[in-house]
Amino acid sequence: MGKLLEIVDLHKRFELHILNEKAIEALDQVSLQMEEGEIIGLTGKTGSGKSTLMKCIYRTYLASGGSIFFTTAQGERIDFATASEHDVLRIRKTEMTYCSQFLQVIPRVPAIDVVASTVSSRDSSIDQGRELARGIFETLTLPAELWDAYPATFSGGEQQRVNIARAIIARPRLLLVDEPTASLDLKTKDAVIDLLLGLKKGGTSIILITHDAHTLERMANRTLHLEHGRLKEIICA
Amino acid sequence: MESNWLLRVRNLTRIYGESTPDVLERTGPRFNSNICPKTGAVVACGGISFDLFPGEVLGIVGESGSGKSTLVQMLYFDQEASWGEVNFRPVEDGNANILELSNQRKRYTRNHLMGMVYQNPRDGLNFRFSAGGNIAEKLLMAGVFHVGNIRVRGQDLLGKTEVPVKRMDESPARFSGGMQQRVQIAKAIANNPPLLLLDEITSGLDVSVQAKVLDLIRGLQQDLGISMIVVSHDLGVIRMLTDRTLVMKHGRIVEQGLTDQILQDPQNGYTQLLVSSLL
């Protein structure tokens, strides 16, 4: 099978025009190849560029140089560094999901619909989506009285589980997930890991940022370490 | 894929004063002005090009006077363009420049195929008519003449936009600002237009009413799949409603990209200033 993701010499630099043209080098000479069905762990100190790399792949950040090739289910090769916005939106809608550390949702939408609307926008009805969402909330032990409430008022751990549920239900081909288990207890942590491993069985490839050794050990096929914006070592697990 | 657009805008330009192409070479962000130093002509919109896809919501953001309202007003034929090309799929399968249509065909396009919601409800509504009468006006212009049908459709639309149907025979002048805005939205979508233009629709409303109007727009987009152009100086509105955003300054597009990219990794100095000004 072909490479799902191939990053070549990625460079990211933030130019802050309003701060006297100050520039921040965030990523330099980052290259990596990812097979379909693989889980890659990304580690590194805070500020080493892990989230920047992930956001460059998702195109929330624009790459300053290099290429990020993604091969679609139809075998089309798209470079997220230069692809048209419509192409990126199409891939986001059908094949790639980003699950951030912080919940970013549209206000005044109940938790259950936040999750359900993710699938109903893809291929099923909102009722089917809600049914699926309930199942995932149960597995993640999110208290039932919260399902109809607005996630903006939830605790950190509760928000995180809504976020995870959204990624799980989307069943993307490529999942980018940033600290999925950070504010959770060990039992819930394992429930999240089990769900993500279940996704992998269904064919999802995952790039995972985590500081948690337990999560990394249970999930990652291999680990890449970032230091000052460079990929330093590759530890095969 | 690239030919999949609903609306294609190329080089759309509006100049007040002496309209020559070289005015564009002496104005814009590079010169930090939209006033031509030689002729004094003002470039309200210069060389605007973009594509809008079916079902897509495009944001246009920029400060007052950046040309965002002029842009949508030209698309709705409220203002005449100095030059440029606008193709719209429902009109001759996109093969005609709609700016060059006869007045009659422009009216048809506007009444049947587009909806517009203005910042000021007085621009979009006739306060001498009742709320229901305003919706009827739009339906009549689009050739629906059956009074019973008009009445039912009006009730349906006001219900959808949460305006009390009991009050449909009152003038919108008696309504609150938020309600007036919702009547305007009901009127704008009366003919199920494939394209809806929204110009600063939440400015001047208080926060809870803003939220209601935005929820309404988002619901309509999800249920009906209407393509929209959302003009706002409020990045919160842009973030909530749009997938893609154009940033305008001095009548030009200074940056365009995915909305999350514009908000989190703005490239242009002006966009960075705009994002850093966010409360």
C-alpha cells in the first residue's frame, strides 16, 4: 500500500508583522512518512513544535516551505502545503479529523448534537448520529445529564470526552489527536485508548501527541521526538 | 472540481471618480490608501476575484470602509460595478456575465435567485407594509400570485425565523431590532434562493439577540444548504458561520484562506492586527 502521508522538508516560521517583524522558527527540516493504519506518537517538550506540526498537516497553519503529501482514498495525491482551500475542506469533511486539546465548538449546541452533527454532515441522519453519540458517551462514562447541555460550561475532562467522541464518530482515514488523555483518570484514559484502537482496527491512521507514557505505550507503533522544531530521533516500539 | 462553483467573481471593481485601470496601480494596501493621489478617485473595491461553491459559507471581514458592503451590493445590483465579471450558475449555466444583463433580467436574478439581508432593517423592509406584507412583496416579485399560498408561506417563514405569527399583520416598525432582523431574513429566503448575502446583520443588536440571529442563520444553512456570503467586521461571527474568509482593506483582498487559518495563523500584517484586536 502507498504512503498515507509523506512530509518532506517541512519548514514553519511565524512572522509577526505587528511586533516589529519578529520571526519565530517553529519547524525546520521535518520529514516523515506514514503508512496506512499506523499510529505515530509525537513527543517533545512543551514548545518543541508538536502542535505546530499537527496544525500544519491540518492546514490551520500554512507551511512556510516543504510539502505535506496526503494520498486520498481514491489515490489522489494532495499537498496540504499548497492545495486549494476547497480541496482541503473536502478532505477535512471526508477523510481527516483534528481533535485538539481544547474543545472548540459552536456555542449553544447540546453535547449530543455537537457529536451527532459530525456524522450527519457526512452520510447519515441526525437521529442515527445521536444514537451513535449516546453509545460513545456511555463508553466514555460522560454523565447522561450532560448530554443535552452545552459543552462550553463543562469541566476540562468532560469537554475532552466530547472532543474525543467527535473524532471517534467521524471515523476518518487520518486522525490528528492532541493530548487525548491529559485530564482523565486512568480508567477513562483506558476507555479512550480502547476506542482509538478500535478506530485503528477499522483502518484509521493516527498521529498522536501525548506526554503520557501509558497512552504512548498502549497506542503508538513508533514514536517521533521533536526538539526545537526538529525531529530528533525515532524510537521503534 | 475547480469548475464546480456557484458564483465566480473576477476583477470586480468599483471606483468613484475617474474610473481608469491605472487608478488601481496607485492605490491599495501598498500605498496604505484607496484614494488615487493623481486623480482623487476613490477605489471602493479593486480587482476582487473569488469563487463560491454550492453550500459554502464565505466570510468577508475588514474594517469600516474596506469595501465589503460595496462588494455585496454590486453582487445584488444595488450598486453598479465600474468593471468586472460575475458568473452565477443558475443564470445561463454560468456562461453570462450577470453585470451585463438587461435590467429586467437583473431584476429577475435578484428576485428569484438571491436573497439579501442588510445591516439596517429599513433597507431591506418596507415599514409601511406589515411583516407578512413584506414577505408577500418578495413573493409577488418572484411571480407567486395566489393570495392563500402567499399567506401560508409567510406564516411558515415567520415560524421558521421565530417571529410570532400572530403579529404578521403588524408593521415591523413596532418590532424590536432582533425581530426586525428576523423578518428581513424570512423575506430574504422566501423564494429559496441558492445565494444569500448577509451584510453586517448582527451589528447593533445586543449579545443575546445576536446569538439568536446567528443560530437562525446557521440552522438555515444546515437545513437548506444555501450558499452564503457573510460580511462582518466581527471575527466571532466569521468564526461561527464560515469555512473560508477573505480579508479586505482599502478596497482590496489582502488575504484569503480557511477561516481557522486566518484566525490562528494570519499572514498579512493587517490580518494579524485584526486578530490580535479580538476581545
